[in-house]
Amino acid sequence: MIERMDVGPRMSQVVKHNGTVYLAGQVGTAGDSVCDQTAQCLEKVDALLARAGSDKTRILQAVIWLSDMADFQAMNAVWDAWVAAGHSPARACGESKLAAPELLVEIIVTAACD
């Protein structure tokens, strides 16, 4: 069975299937620093995972898009403080144009769930 949460015309924020939860890309508030936007993304990830019956210790993979790789170190400082010790997921990070020029980071997560 496939379960979708926060379904919109274009995408769902959460899709659960066969013990796996897939989150849509999460972004922060435009105008804030990459550190602020990263923290906002991760707060959204925490909330969505909790609603889906999971948490950050069960993340299997994270894909992070930065609008500028010059922000890599700053984003990592926030990520490293957030990720659960001993539960680092497989992760990729690259540079890409995001949906709006003021967006600096987008985080996409796949996790195990109940």
C-alpha cells in the first residue's frame, strides 16, 4: 500500500511504501543565510519524519542541493550538529539552480519507517 501525506496537485510532501518514507525536497525561508535555511530544512525533515513514523536515526539517504558550493562548509556545520551520532546516512551534495534564486539549500531524505 502507498500512503501519501500533504498531497498537492504537483507533489506530496511524504510518500510511504513498504517500510520506506520518501520526503519531498525541503527548503528554508528565502532571505536567510545558508545556515538558517539549512536549520529550517532540517526542522521540516524532523517534523515530517515524525508524522510518518520515523526519525533522523532511520535516514537511509540524503541528497543536498546548494545554490553555491561556496556554502558547503557552512551548511555542513549545521548538518554535522544535527545528524545523530552513529546514524550518518548515505549522502550526496551538489550545486544546482533551485526553484527560486533566494533559495540556498534543498534537502531530500529517504528513511526507514514503521
